[in-house]
Amino acid sequence: MKRVFSNIGVLTTATGSVAVSGKAQSAVQTTENAWLLEQNGSIAAIGTGNPPAADEAIDCGGKLVTPGLVDCHTHLVFGGWREHELAMKLAGKTYLEILAAGGGILSTVRETRKASEDALYQKTCGLLSEMLAHGTTALEIKSGYGLDLETEQKQLRVIRRIKERFSDVAATFLGAHAFPEGMDHEAYVEWLCETAIPAIAEDGLAEFCDVFCDDGVFTAEQSLRILNAGKRYGLTPKLHADEIKEIGGTQAAARVGAISCDHLSETGADGIRALRDGGVIAVMLPATSFYLKKPYGDFRGMIDAGVPVAVATDMNPGSTPNLSLPFAMTAGCLYGRLTPEEILTAATLNGAAAIGMADRLGTLEPGKQADLVVWDAANLDQLIYRYGTNRAAAVYKRGMRITGKENLWND
């Protein structure tokens, strides 16, 4: 079965199968009057002018086509919502103050523990459908709203069910998201290392292990202990760091060989050097900064220093209940001072690299998966400029449409 996507006004894509930084992050390939030939879910060829013959022809209407977006940091499986915290935020309460009052992560933990696996699965399917409609074709999902083995496994089983149906979903164990109420901190770290991580690994429920390393949560030393325990059981390290305060998280990420270090809104020059020297991808979360009215982080300094930058939604019920990666892309351009080309690379190739998928997706090149978005935009600049409305006209996964009448997700 061959499909040809023809009448592509502008095809814009990063290239390669590894994360890129510096000038390479802006070096996207732009082809006008293009066509793309898909065969058996993969890209067979790309060219210009008259398209080749195929079993099915799809007219892209002279619109912009890019790779499918890759959302490499989400918390998509959770119980309840936290709209009641909006008034607290408006009254000036900080993230840590809300957490200390029993809100924040701990509020969602209580709701997630109460929810059944099937209820969480159905809710996540609905959220993912909305995310796909905005152009996301691959993503990472974290646990972290259980803080006990039963609920963490329940979340990860939901992720596995999603992955069986949709594929290209990375699962991350984030048992170190917060400390359970009433539990000694050192005892919890030991439990994570000696009990939870071995059990999660034995069940094959996750590929990555993550820790929230920040002021008021896990220290750099505790983070290293947890991530090294994860490595012993085959889980690739990731890290939340420098969202609230620099406490050595970037250095810990470099020491443990983390694939990515995320948030980084407070990271300074020493942290940037640590990420660069450790070969760590910086995952920036501008929608979170927007919602919390916090610093966005030094996107520009990271790219210029040679750190690959990715961008993700951080979708979660508290600090950024947003499913639109294009919104995060626009915020990254405006407040991170990235060019549209740099932000496209951040949301495709570098995002794929941050979850170990850049060998097969994140760019439009022969041999890669035919994951692509047809945008209601004439060019990349217009896509970034037109924020606040969904510009995804059609979204394709392995050449098959997953939005609109032919939706393969909501069957």
C-alpha cells in the first residue's frame, strides 16, 4: 500500500536521528511544492513537482507540512482536577505553600489512589485524543500520583494499555514526585530504591526513572541514589530540576548520565555547562512558566552553549492543564527567544531524542515513520504566529489519519 501526500505548499523538517544544538538546531530543511510518498507506514521518498503514482493520493491543499510533534514530558494519567487551586494562585499562594497545605501533587495523589484503573484509562484516552488533535503523534507519560506501589503500578498499567493501542508512548516511573504524607523522607528514598524500583522493573512497566529534584522536594544526593538504583534495573534516568531553585540538579543529571533534565527555569551558567558537558538534553516547559507566572529559563543561552533544547507541554492537573504543544512552542519563541526553526526542532527531533525515539521519528526523511501534520498555515512563521487556535488540519500516524472522520483513536 502506497500513499502520496501531494500539493504540499511547504514541507519543513529538522533532519537526522540525534539531538542537535547550536546552529544545527535552526538548520531545518524547507521544500516548496513538495510531495511525500508513504509505504507501509514509512516514508519512501520526498520530492518536488509532479508526484509519483500511488494507491491513494492525499491533497494537502498547498498547506504547511511538518513532522508530527513529540511531547516528551507529560503527566497525563491522574485522578481529579485542581481547578479549586486557581483562587489560591490568584491570592498569591506559591507552589510550595499550596503543597504544604495539602494541595498540589498530594491532592492529585489522593484522587488518583481512589480512581479505578479503567476510569483512569478512559480519562487518559480522552485527554490523548485532544492532544493528538493538536498535532502530537508521540509522547512520554509519567506516573508519580501514587507514591505507593499499588497506585504507581496502576498508573503505569494505564500507560501500557495506551501504548498497546497507540504505540510510540514512553513510560516513566516518577515515584519520586513528592514525599507521601506522614512518611520519613529517608525511609521513602530507601523504599523507592529497594522496593518500588525493583518491582516496577520486574513488571516491565517503565523505560525511564525520574525524580523531582528541587527545593522542598528531593535533594541532589537523594536524586542520585534513586536514579542510580533505577539504572541498576535498566531504567534510563531523567530529572526534574531548577523549577523553583538551583540545588545541584543539573550536576546530578550530568553525573548520572540522564537522557534529559527538565524544567530548568532557574538554571544559571554553571548548570548550563553541566548539561553541555554531560550530553544532557534540556527539556523546557514554557506553558508551565506561563501558568505559574515564573521565569521561563535561558533557552537562548543553552542553545548557544551547545545544549540540545527540547520543548514539551508538562501537561498536568495543577501547574499547566494544557494539551497543546503548539501553544508551548509559541511561548518558547516569545519568551525563550527561539526562532520558529529552533522551536520546531525542539518539538520534533530533540523531543524524540529525549525519549529515545529519534531513530524512527521526529523528522520527515526516507526511512522514518510517516508521522506528519498538515497545518492550516502557509509557512512555519505563520503557524507560530497564530497562537490560541488549533491550526492542525490533519494529523497522520504511519500514514494513517488519526484526526477527523478517519480517526483511528476514537473508534
